[in-house]
Amino acid sequence: MSTVEIIKEVIEELRPLLNMEGGDMEFVKYDQEEKIVYVKMSGACQMCMQQDDTLEYGLLYSIQEKVPEVLKVINTPL
């Protein structure tokens, strides 16, 4: 399984939790050189004050369990 496929799988595992709160997240791209994952937050997550915590302590940690080389997750602007 490729790195991108693993990252997408992790995002899909977490999406139901965001959906329960009225939000959503989709994979945009993985910059393999910079080791950064780009996602797009939408719905309630788009303006949520906890967005940074969700990205860093939820998504990043979950991705790093399977892809340790990933350094950062960034929400892309609309």
C-alpha cells in the first residue's frame, strides 16, 4: 500500500467522528519532499476553534502511527 493510500485510509477512519459533529475532511495532497499532508476541512470543522487540535492531536498522530515520516498536517484554505 502506498503512503498516500495509507494517509487516505486514516482520514476515512476519522471522518465519521467529524461527521457526527457536522464537519468533514478530505484529502488534498501529500508533499513527499516536505512530508506534509494537506487536507480540506468543511462544514462545522471549517470555522471550529478546535481545528488545530483536531489536525495536530487527532489526525497527525493517527497518521504518524502508520507513516512516521509525516511531519505536519495543514488545512488548505477554501
